[in-house]
Amino acid sequence: MKTASFLFAACAALLAAGCAREAPAPAAATALSTPFKPVASIIDLMSEQVDPAADFLWESVATVSGPKGTEEKQPRTDAEWQAVRRQALLLIEGANLLMMDGRVVAHPGQKLEGAPGPGDYTPDQALAEITAHRAEFNAFALGLLNAGGEALKAIENRNVDAFLEAGGTIDEACEGCHKRFWYPGGGTPPPGK
């Protein structure tokens, strides 16, 4: 009987010790198992995501004069507000993507639609400037992200005046970065900008 009691006590002790052990901690939700791998160039992001989103936002509110008088263009329906919201999110996330380390300005042989203007950087020169002044470039991208955030807030509140103001802030963020890292000679923006 003593042997059975001893075995029972030993098993109970082992079970208690096993239950008392802490469960393995789950992987941190914010830790990434693989590093980011940028694929799109800055030219890709600008021409395919950031610029089209900004243009959509700028063109969604306007005063249009025509033969039938003046028309105030702005989002009015739920679907129209949802469409501008989607573009604001694309602009904001595009700004995040611009800040990723390892992103090239252009892939080998990649060019803008038109020829650079006088004083414009080549993609290699722009990349050298961005690399040498990464914090400044990221500050411009963060300015764009914040301006997009202002637009998003205005959209969610359906505040056309605040949306217009945010559009001006988006333009300032874009132009500031372009003048510093793309056409610093004061030339004209590349075609399509």
C-alpha cells in the first residue's frame, strides 16, 4: 500500500509541476518572421499608386465653370465618399512604402515617360541624394502620410472644406520632396506630375 501511495503522490507531484510550468509565450504579434523586400521602385510607386491617388483626391472636389454655369464638384453619395476614402488610404500606404529601406528610385533602364528637364536629377543622382539624406527623405514621406491622414479624417467626417485644405497640404508635401530630391534646379516637374 505504501508503494501505491508513493506512486500516487509522485504522479500528483509531476502533474502539478507540469501544470505549474508557464506555457510557451506566443510569438510577438508585432515581430515579423521575414524582412521586407521592396519590389516596386520609387518611380513605380509614384506613377502607379501615389500620383494617381493624389490626382483622384484633388479632382474629386472642384468648382467647374461651363456653358451651363458653375458646378460644385464634390463627393455626395456613400459610394463617392468610399471612393475618395480608398484613394486616401492608397496615398497614405504609398507614403509608408516610400520609407522602406532598400527601395531603388528606378530599376535598370527604367525611366519616366518624358525626358528629364534641365537641372533634374537622374534616377541614380536621386538615389544618391536619398541615401545620403535618408532622414530628410523620410520626413517628406511622413509629411505626405500625415497630409493623407488629414484628408482621410476629413473624408470620414464628410467635411469638404477640411478635405480641400488637406488637398493643399498634400500638394505642398509632394512639391517639397520633388524639389529636394527630383528637380532641385527649379525646373519644371517631370511630365505627368
